[in-house]
Amino acid sequence: MSEYLCPGCGAPLQSDDPDKPGFVPREILERDGPLAVCRRCFRMRHYGEAGGGQPAEDEVRAAVRRAVQRADLVLLVADAFDFEASVAPSVRELVRPPLVLAVNKIDLLPPRTPHEEVRPWVEQRLAAGGWPRAEVHLISARTGWGTRALWARLAERVGRGTVSVLGVTNVGKSALLARWSQAVGHKGPAPTVSAVPGTTLAPLPLQLDPDSFTLLDTPGIPPRGRMSDRLCPDCARRVVPDRRLKGQLWTVQPGQAVLLGGFAAIEISGPVPPGSVLIAYGAQGLPLHRTRAERVPQLLSDPPPPLRQAPCGHCRKRLAAGGFTTHAVTLAHAEDLVIHGLGWVTLRGGPLALSVRVPNDTKITIRPNLLGPKDRPGRPAARTVIR
Ligand code: GDP
């Protein structure tokens, strides 16, 4: 084992075992010294390959706890698309004030989304989830939007102290650090950014600007119940949005169902108040399909071409082997039904009785709507149902 850490993932670099984290061929380690990148990060960065060697959940949580203890301020990065998975109770247990929440991937939301509505929505969701007080920033590590202001604010709050950066896997922590690294002209290699979860393996101190604070990057916390984590890398790329979300609107009819790819089916199981409309949001690569409810089992077991691509045959078999759960829920006007790691539907009108069929262990949440008008006459503003 060498004295150096991989600047991509934080694993100690070693040339003994190609199957263990931090492996780099000896000649590259000797040539590049502290600038050497492990083979896993190198391949992920240059060929977009999936890497192995993900750490166990309890090791990750222990590493995150140590980083939080050392921090003058905790920066939690959340994903605007997968907000519920990013701020799950298992994540809340790890944080403490002072806390800044950076909601990343804001570029995925439709361009007409007013940011001044998203921030109070986030604050309300945190309050409903029993979170400690947090300063909320909306950012896009992809476009750089809001990232400079966030850096300046952290510098203002901690001076030359330590900011520990946490988040569940794939929220864009490494992308944010890479963005900052570029912005301050940091010379060393940037952390690895990957479409595949679990890139950072150990806490990694980063002094991007010698005159400013130290960042402590931590391994991604494995979320529970997120559909995208149970798929092969190709299927995960289809359901994890890379570009602006697709939204599709349907006037609801009794006895209909909406399929989110071949992953989940939302059936209308009761009467439909006139004028009720469902809007489904997901990645551009996720086929959205309306059908009659009685056709759902057939379409899921023997899908036609657009649904056949997502999930692929292998993932379809694996999900079917794990079994499905059907949740009976009632969705009210201006509420979202979220399927973690896949997307959500928003209801205008209603209420609607729905029967939601998802693979076992995939979580669903009902929440006040994120997108669109927030008119919720006569109803509590923060109803949350998590299953
Ligand atoms: P980490 O596991 O939290 O370190 O996540 P990464 O930084 O590796 O990013 C995970 C995925 O999200 C990659 O496919 C990134 O390209 C993507 N990503 C990161 N930040 C953004 C963002 O601001 N917008 C969009 N659209 N995608 C992002």
C-alpha cells in the first residue's frame, strides 16, 4: 500500500490486488506519485465504466460520522430530482448544525420553474421531516449555476475552517467539487464524476484554495428504496435524468393506468372527478405510456418495443424475481406521488384513488407538488406519506 490516496475516490493507492479499491499498476504509481489515479477512477472517468469495490454501508456511515465530527460546518448535497432519497431519515441522523443544504441538479427542472418557489418548498419539506435548521442553496454543478455564491457563503461562514461534504450516492458531490476545483484553478486531479453510484470510497481532504477553507469529501451514503440503484448501468442511465426532465400530461379517465417504463404502474382504481389531470415527470429516456388498467400485467410481462428497452431483459427478470408490491393510495389536488429513483406524477383536480405497483423495496412518497402552482385550498401544506 502506498502513502498516497487516489484523488478521484480517496482509496489508498496500492499495486497488489487489482480487485481491491485503489489499485493502480506499479509503474504508473512510480511515474505519477501523488497525482496517480486508481484504475477504477481512471476507467470511470475515461470510458464511463462501472467500478466495483463499493464499501459496506456501516463503513460509509462511520466515515461520514467521523467527517461530521471534524467539521466546522456540514454541507449536505441533495438531488432536486431525487429529493426524498437525498433527505431520508437515515441521512438526517448523520448531520448536525451548522448545516447548509445544497439542492443540486436544478438544471433538470423545467425552465419556467421559479426558484423563489423551490426554496420555500425545500424548507417546508425539511421542517416536515424534522430536520435541524439549514441554509438552503439551489445549485447546478453541471452548469455552475449558484456554485460560486455557495463557495463564497461557505467561506464567509467558516473562514479557513473545515466543511464536510456529505450526500447519498449520485447526488453530484464529486461534480460540485470538480466544478469548484476548476473555478479556483486547483492544479491536482479533480474527484471522479460518474453516472454510476459509489464513486468516493474514503474521506478525502481537499484544499482547493490555499487561502480558504478545507473540504472533507465523504463516501456517498447508500440510499434505501431508490429504483435507479437496482438497475444495470445502462438502465440506470435511462432513468437517472441527464437533461431537463420530460413532463407528460394526461386527462385522467376511469380504468386507465400510466406506466413509467416497465418499472412501475399507476392505476386509477376509483371514480374520477371531472377535469382531473396527471402530469408525469421523469428522465428523457424513460418511456411514459398510458393504457387500460387490465392491460398492465401483459404489458409488464411482455412489453412492446418502447417499454422493452427500459428495463432491459436482464433487469426485467431480476425485478420480477424480487417481486412487486401494490400500494393503495389517495392522491389529492396539487400532490406528487414520487417513486424513488424513477420520477413522479402530479395531480391537478382529483382526489384520485390509485393503485401503485412497484418492485419490492422501492419506496414511494406523497408530498406537496414541487412543480406547478402551489394552490392547496383547505388542506395542510405538508402532508407526507412514506412507504
Ligand atoms: P456523487 O456520487 O454524489 O459524487 O455524484 P457524481 O458527482 O459522480 O454525479 C453523479 C451523476 O450526476 C453524474 O452522471 C453527473 O454527471 C450527474 N450530475 C452531477 N451534478 C449534476 C447537475 O448539476 N446537473 C445534472 N443534470 N447532472 C448532474
